Amino acid sequence: MTVPVRTTTRQDNRQDTRQDARRKSRSDRPRDSRDGMRRAATRRDGRRDTRRDTGRDTRRDARRTRRQRHPHDDAPDTAPQFRRIAELPPCPEREQLYDDVISAWMPMAGRLARTFRDRGESLDDLEQVAALGLVKAVHRYDPRRGSAFESFAVPTIVGEVKRHFRDHLWGVHVPRRTQELRNRVRAARRELDCRVDDHGPSVAEIAERSGLTQEEVTIGLEALESYSPLSLDAELPGVGEGYTLSDTLGMPDPGYDVVVDREAVRDRLRDLPEREQRILYLRFFEEKTQSRIAEELGISQMHVSRLLNRICTRIHDEVENG
């Protein structure tokens, strides 16, 4: 049997030589040098971890700052102007300071107005009402009380906008207490509407949720339909196509006017002479002509015409003069 013999090439010899040299270099390297390299690597890893932790903490602080940021943190610093206004008597300089402060705080009033949009009023009108509230707040603010201007201005502006909704946007005037009941009932019903079933909340459930009596809840529910009137051209559901609310309204009945007129002349007709009563009866109840009446009474048609004119004029004057 022939045994294969491995041949060693020049390239294999060179690779073995390089590997032996690397092993010898590592074994001959001083221990202090190896320990220094390990410490350097440890320091690099430590610095990398420190940078990573620092970046994480920075992002966490930024998120916390955004959550805690007040919506009016960009408010202008008008404390010097308010102090100067408090020192000045009524004069042009004081009015100019008022204008400057109002212009500086106008963006805040606009933000507050936008929180009430989509409630049946245009944004332009809401911004005008909020600006009016800002003007009132600027003129009423007293810096000597020690409170910040925004803590005084925000309730003033919001209250002005809410007053505008209460006094000008109701289609039917209702008492203020009824408006408050409506708001509480609406909030309670909105909370109870988030249910699995499709049934709306009952009066008892709304009363329990809002802390009101069932009678007060009923008043609030009625007020929900009184905020804006229904158009007479609105179609009624479940009746038929084209059937509007105006179709359910009655027309003026002329019979009522006839009843009023009869009652007004009843006593006066009773006081007329018998011949005049007969002439009126033949003319207006039996609807006979003046010629037929003249033949029955044995007088001329001209005489009947004058009698009718005189009787009707006298009764009309008596009714008009009471």
C-alpha cells in the first residue's frame, strides 16, 4: 500500500513563520503594558457608558420640561409697564402704556379664544370678545396686590367669552340657573354615553352622575334643545319626504274674527227699533236685495239704502268708541 506524503510549500513555511512571530511577540510583551491596555479599554468603555447615560438623562429632562411647560410661558414681561401705569395719573403716556401692554398680551387672548371654537360662533367674533376681556383685565389689574398679570387676566378673558355665549347665542332666553343645569346635564350625559350598549342614559342615571335631582335633570334636558331654534323649513323625520315643520302650523281662521264682531254688535243690535232690526235681518241674514226689502216694507229702494247706511255707520261708531 502506498502512503501519501504531504509536501510542504514555500507559502506554508512563510505563514508558519508569521504565526510563530506573533505568538512570541505576545509572550514577550511586558505584563505592565498589557495591564495598561486593559485599563485604557476600561476607561473608553466607561466614557462611552457615561455619554450614553448623559444623553438619556438629557432627553428625559427635555420630555419632563415639555410636559410641565405652561401654555403661557412665552408671556411677555410687562411688569415695568404696569408699575409705571400705577404711578401715572390719567394722561397720554398712560394710555400709550395701556395700548402697548394690550398688544403684547394679544396672542394669549387669541389662544384662549381658540379653545371655544366649533361651538356655534365664528372664531373672529370669539377673538374680538377675548380682546375685550383682555382690555378689561389690563385696566383693572393692580400690580400692588402681588399676583402675576396672567393669573388675573386668564379668568377675566374666559369669563367674558362664557358671558358672550350665555347672553348672545341662545335662541330662546332661559334663566341662568337653567343654563347651569344644562351644562351639568350635558357633561354627565357625555360621560355616560361611553358605554358598550347603544342605549342612552336614563334620567335617573344622569341624576346620579351629576348630583342633581331628576326634576332638575329634566329641566336641563329641555334646555339642551333650546340653545338654537329649529328652522321652520327643517324636515321632520319619520313623516315623509318634504314634510317640514311649517306644514304642522295652522293658518289664521277667519271664523274667530266673525265671532268677535258678532259679540261686539250684539247688544247694539238689540237696542235698535224693530223696523231697523228687520231691515238688517233681511239684508244680511236672508241676503235680499234693497229692491225686495223696499217691496216688503212698502218704501222706496232709495229710502232702504239711506236707512242701511245710517244704521251701519251708527253701530260702527259705537263699537269703535267703546
